[in-house]
Amino acid sequence: MRLKRHLRLWLLLVLSVAVTCTTQALLTKGQGQGLPPFPPDAATVRLLFPGSVEAGEITAAQPSVRYLLLAVGGDQLSASLVRVDGDLAPSLTLTNAATNEVLETQGADLAGRRANLKFTLPDRGWYYLDATSEKGDTTGHFALRAFGFSSELYALLKVGVPPPLPDAEAILRGGRVTLLGKGKSRFVIPLADQQQLALTLTGKGALSLSVGKDKDPAPVSQTGTDQVSVDYTAAGDQWAVVALDSAAADSTLLVELSAAGTAVALVPDNLTTLITPTSTLTATNTLTPTATFTPTATHTPLPTKVVITSLNVRAAADEDEAINTDTIWVFFGGFKELKAPGTKHYESRQIYSNPYMMRYAFCFDRESLRAQGLPSVSVQFYVDDLPLDPSDVLVFDRTTRQGDYCRYWATRLSGWPDGGAVNLRIEMDLSQDVEVGARDIRPAGKYVYEVVMNVRPA
């Protein structure tokens, strides 16, 4: 089960492309060139970069955490706020910082663990994204993942724009990362000139680990069994790319950053008129008018990928597991196929927290029809309204005992939350009408199966 494929990865890491500063410091130093005026708000501001994962906590003393993001007109913001612990019922509010107009508010989903907010931003400017408790009476740690808005601030960073990464991968700033399952993973880490990076990968089985610049033809690497280590010194400010491959069922990556060299200040160059960065090492992710953003020794549990949910998810190991493991459809008397585009809803009674297979099959009367029809068929699985990576899904062809020629999609689900609810969805798109049998046509369009799985308390 690859890290980039998994949804329930509560990681011990410090990840960050955000800085904290007081607006008063910004206002007293003037405005950066080319940026819209900062909002006149005396509250603490956390700059939010697209693709970052932020950790935070809602308490009685701190009922909300405010983030500030820069966007341009037409950007399609997508943000997900997920409870990590406690009884937090999360809520997100989007506000135009220039006008203080509330643009959108989204509370917790049916499971009470996540708030998903999507909004098309109207103009170039600054926007607040507030993480809060839905009714103001719950608390706990959270993880926030936001993307779909301008990467303008990235382009202004001292280390430049990070290498392209799938949404499933992460930017690390140090710490301990728990990887669930076998497979490959990739991360990027911002380093300053001469800053030292020590990596240790531990797990039972064959391991490989490498680090270098993006597209480095000769990265520093090591292979071995049970534990491998790599030391790396940056030659110039850079994004270091860490790639690993683990044959262990579970493994751990320890990321240690030295304070050598000038610490990387994740502050845009044209914001230096607002904040004067120094190489001062601090113990927290705090940027004051005289302190730079630096690595922290604090380990904070948070998920690493855009798809953040309550479940362990992996592709079925093979066809036998896909076929022989109980499916989610056993709770509904079997799967009932839509014959035309539309949506079918399922809601289970309380299930036990066993592994179940989310499986879908599209079948034809003849093998020739399957070969002819499959190019027009696409299938996407969702957990908690967020799409699974294709590598999470085993895809294979099989002939049933009844003589049907089928294409299967199968994902193994486990780690169900005690007493909670999980939203699953399967979407099949037909780009054109598809003949599945004699005078049996499936019209072009979207076929959607929505499933709510209610989990029995332990």
C-alpha cells in the first residue's frame, strides 16, 4: 500500500509552506510591490500556500484559526478541514478580506469529521479562510488542506517554485512520517545553501532511499534491509526531492534538518520590505518581524495528502482478494445496477469494522462487446467526497460463472471509525452509448452510486 495511495495517514511531521506574522508588522513596513494591500486586521495572520497541509487546534480559548490566501479571479478554491482528535465538528468560512463579505460557510459532513468548502473566487486579492467549530462547542486538533488558488506566492519564494507533485504527495519540513503499506513515495523539502539533511527509513524488508535536486541524474542513495540512511548537504537554496521504495508492510521515515547555513525563510522576496527575515532559529513555526521561518522540533500529527479521510485504503492485492472479500454491497442485498444515467443512494445499518471491498463491475454478454465498449468507460471511486488515486484501485477483466465478460474495479477499505459514518461514491462515465448485449444499450452519461456506511461502536 503506497503512501501516496493512502488516505488515513496520520503523520508525525512538520510540514509547512505557511508563515505566521502580525498584520501590524506588515502595515508598519509598507506594502510589497505587485501585491494587493494587506487587510487592516490586527489579528494573527497565517499565510496559506496552495497544496500545503496545515495543522492546528481549536480550543475554548482559541475558537478559530484564521488563514490568509492570495487568489486571482476565477480560481476554484477547494479546502478540506478534518478533525484529527477530540470531538471537533469542523467548519470553514471564506471571507473577502477587502470587504469583510462572507462568501461561503461549510459545516461538518454527515460523519461529523470533515468540512469541505469549494468556491470560485471572484477577484484578485486576499481572502480569509477561518477554521472553526461548527457550533462553537467542540474542540480538537485539525488538519487543513487547500488548493486550487493562485500559486503566485510560491513563485516569490527564495527557493523558488517546488517541483510538480501529485496532490497525494507532500512538502516536508522535518519530523517523523509513518508510511502504511508497501510501495513508492516522494516528498520535497526546502533547504538553504549548506543546510544538512539526514534521512532514515526503517521497516522490515527491502528498502531504498534517495535524495537530490529535482531530476538529479545522480542523487545520493542507499538500498538495504530493515534500515537505510542518507545524509545530504544542499549546494545552494533548493527543493530537495526525496524518493523511497519500501517492501515493508509499515515503515517510518525520519527527517532531520540541521540549523547549519542560513535557514530557509519561506517569505516571498518582495515581502522583505514588510518583514525582515534573519537566520534566528526558533522552536515554533512563528515568523516575527525579526525571526525567520525555521524547522521545528515539535511533532504534530496530521495527514499528508489532499485526500484525507477516516479509512485505510489500498487496491485489492489480486483478483482472488477482490472477488472473495465481502463487499460493501452485502449490506444492501447485493448491488443494483443503474440502467440509465442517474444517481442511486444506499445507506447501511450499522456495520462491523471489518475490511470490506468497494467493488464495481461493468459487464457485457460477449467478449467482443467488452473490447469494443471499454474505451468509452471511466470509473472513479470516492471516499468522503474525495477521489482515490488510480493506484488505489485494482482493475482487471474476468469472466463470471454466468458467462458475462466483466471489467472490475476493486479497493479494500479498513480502519472504519467506531460509531462514525463514511461516505462512499462510485461514478461511472460513459462517453458514448455502449452496447452491453443484444438490444441492450447503456446511454451515454454519468452513473452515480452514493453509499453511507454507518459503523457500529466498538
